[in-house]
Amino acid sequence: MKRFSILTLILMTMLIISACGAKGTPPPAVSAVDMQNTSVAVAQTMIAETQAAIPTATPPPPTETFTDTPAPTNTFLPLSELTLTPAPNGNSGGADSCENKVLPALLEGETVKIRINNSTRATLAVSVYLNQTAPQGECGYRPYTLEPGQSVVINDLIAGCYTLWAWNPEPKDYFIVTNGTNCLDSSYQWAFDISTRDIKLR
């Protein structure tokens, strides 16, 4: 037992001596220039990573413009390659051969007077369409342009059933309105008022 305690004492003494005698190595000296260069490198790395994370700017998709309703022209637009022969006193079921036909300057028949008022704040394109009422009857349209608040009086149309369309051709404020169909005769001076919602017969 004495031998064991002597051995333990020797071992403890050696440990204490080795612990006291060991010297720690001092940390390496860092100069101010090295610290500054390290800080700059870290900052540049952070900036580069931030720029890489920013999403690229993509332009918004273009806005759609209305192109379905062309302005009326004085030229005949062909409907199709197909030739249709209307049945007597009826409709053949094909396309209307009058929809792209401009009314002639002189019409024969009972004359009617029509006044069209533009009560909107836009310059409007207006189409006055005479529906064909008999196989040999006159049909087609006449185009007009009406400034805001202006009116047009038409004295050279004939009795028949008319459909009016008016639209603002400016894409950002585009609208189109119609009256449906009204059958007119010479017993009255007919007046239509155009608004952004409809065309009303007075």
C-alpha cells in the first residue's frame, strides 16, 4: 500500500511539473493592413452574393389593344370566296351581302329624316346601316364621324329598317354601342342620342 502511494505521489509530481513547465505558444501577430484587407474581401463577397440574389427585371406583358372593329371605309370588302344566291322572300342562311356595301349617294323611295346626337366626350365613328327588306331592295351602310357634343342631320335616306353603331376608336377609351333595329318612315323626324352605354331613339 505504501508502494502504491509512493507511485501515485511520483506520478502527481510529474504531472504538476510538466504542467507548470509547458509554455503556451503566443498567437501570431496580425497587422492592421491584413485585418483591413480581410474586412474588404468579406464586404466584397457579401455585395457580390447580394447582387446575385436580386431577381432580374422583366418587362410587363404588352397590353392588348382592340382591333376587331375596323373603321368604316368606302371600299367594298369581300365576304368570302363563296357565291350565295338568296331564296325569294327569304334568307338563304348565308352571309349578309349588304353588310359591307356602302349605300349609294342617291336612293330612290320615300325619304326619311334622321338626326344623330353625340352626347359623349369622344369623337365617334358612326355607321348607319339600312337592312334589306325585300330581295330587290336597297341595303348597305353610310359612315359618319361625330365630334363630342355634335349632331348630324341626314335628309337623303329612304324608309326602311335601320341599325346604328357608334364606337370610340381610341383603344384606351374604346366602347361600341348600338340601337338594335328601328323601322323608320317619313311620318316623323327621327332622333337618336348616343351615349357610352347605348343609342336611344327619342
